[in-house]
Amino acid sequence: MKKIGIVLLLLIVVGFSAGCIGSNGTGSTTSSTSSGSPGATTTSTPSKPAYVDVNGTRIYLNEVHFYMYGMKTCPHCRHMHEWITREYGEDALTYYELVDNETNMMLFEQLAQLLGITGVPAIAITYNGTLYAVIEGEFNVTATPEIIATAIKNDGVLLLTGKTYLLSYKDPKAKLVINALYTIFVKHQSVDVQKIFSELKANSTSTGNSTG
């Protein structure tokens, strides 16, 4: 995983303390700083912006979709649900409730094993059907075009889970994790986490032997 610099982290996240109790009974807290990108220009219609121009990259807002694992007892989840739907509309959010839902809890536990996420909300962002970000906790929804544009520029998936990383689509090992995240968030299907870990370990060993 490629680590992304602190400037990006300051750009796209907000100063909320976010993290309700996760599946293992622990809390997770994410602190961030408010957004404001001088490189982003919004082109408006009488109702909603058609697209946002981020340093020459056009992000069409109707192509953005959010997937969120959350709990109805979590105030951070409720806030993000309200914020996302207010900015992008009800159809732009797919919400998976964890309370009293065994399937969603199982998938969230797999997500926790893959990324170490223990708190909610856990949110994925896709653009034109491609996964570009996974975020633990609250974030600045109005900075979504900048998040997507940054991920597109770096040809990867941004992970904002306490620290900020990039999973590159060009890296076969990272692609295994990206595919698993896409399956859990977008397809809403189970993955074999142990098999993924085994394949990652095998790939690492193979790479080490070939370069040794």
C-alpha cells in the first residue's frame, strides 16, 4: 500500500470525532480537518451541479454512489446518512444496517478483518461503477469530487481508516484487496478472507524469490 501525504488527508476529511461501537465491541475514533479545495470548480444548473471540475478532471455528480455499513443507534451514521442524501439524493446511497442483521454483520466483520476497521460508519465511494475510496468514520461529503479525482489521478482506491493509504489498481496484491472490498460493499456478498490472506502471502513470497 502506498501512503498518501498529510496534505491530502487535510484536504478531504473534516474535524469530526467519528466512530460508534463496531462488531467487536470496541470504539474507533477518527479526527480530521475541514476541507476546501482551491482547485475545484463547480458548474451549476438551476437545481444541482452537473459536474465538479477538480484541476481539469470533471467529476459528474450523478455518477457518484455511496455504500455504507452503519448502525441505527450510531449518531455518526445518522449524520452521514443525512448529509450524503442531502447532497446527492436518496438514490445515491446504499445503506446496510448492522443492528439485528446477521448478513450485514458478517460482511462487516470480513471488512474489519481485511482493513482493521472496528467502527461505523464504514463508507465506500464509487464513481461510474468503479471503487475509489473506503472511509471509516465521518468525512466531508462536499469533498467527494476531490477524493474521487485524487484516486483517479493515482489509479487506485483511497483508504481513510485512521491513516491514509492508496491501493493501486496496477498492483496485483492490492487488486486482490480491492476486489474483495468491491464484493463486500457493492455486490453485498461474502468473501473468503483467509484465502485472500493466503494469496497475498503467496504473492509476497513469489516476489521475494524472483528478486532475490
